[in-house]
Amino acid sequence: MIEIKEKLYLLCNDYIANRVAVIKQNIAEAQEAANDDTKSSAGDKFEVGREMMQQEIELNFGRMGEMLKLKQALENVHPSHKNTIVSPGALVYTTAGVYYMVIGAGKLLLNGTTYYAISPEAPIALLMNGKHAGDDFILNGKTVKIEKIF
């Protein structure tokens, strides 16, 4: 199971790296558009366009900050650690699915199995936090059993 956690960890790291690359590209494109915009006979069109590009750049810098927070959260988890209770870094098998509690990267496919990378602050993570294998919790009115934890 440690091998699965290590592979999921790498998939989460790839998720962050891919998002960072897209954000950097978006910033570069917005900066280029702002620099290429020239004053036209439309008057304020130049200033409006430049302001829109500046807002786009600031939005993407905010997204970059979020990705850096995710990267830091990921670096605080050691995939070789075996969890005995549901806590950050745990791989949790339940009757509702398999969850890797590390960052909110969503659905991950590995060897034909679907895993869900969730943030420790996600609602389902909060419901499971501190529980042991064999414990139950209620999710959307349904009882979910924790089968095993790694």
C-alpha cells in the first residue's frame, strides 16, 4: 500500500506542476496582451484593455499563491508513513470510495482504480478525521464504513 501512496503522491505533485505551468502561461499571455495593446482612436479602449489584462495577471498570481500553498501542504506529507487513523496523508478505503487525504486534486486514476485526492479541510475529510478502520460516518444521509487505512 505504501507503493500506491507514493504513486498517488507523485500524481498530486504532477497535478500542482501542471496547474503552475498553465498559470505561468496565462500570466505571460496577459502580460504580452497588455504590452501589445496600443492606443487607438477609440480613446479609453486602451486603458480598459490594459486594466483588464492587469486584473487577469493579478487573478493568476492569486491562483499561483494557492498552488504554492498546495505544494507546501503536499511536502508536509510523507507517503511512506503508515496511518492507523484517518489524518492528513492517509489513504482511506471506504464503502463510498478510496480517498487520499492530502490536497484537493480530485479524481486520480492509478492502475485502473479511481482514487480521490481530497484536502484535509474537505467536508468528507472532516467527517472521517480521527476515525479508525471499522468506524462509520454519515455522508449525505448514508452510512459509510471505513474499511482500511494506510
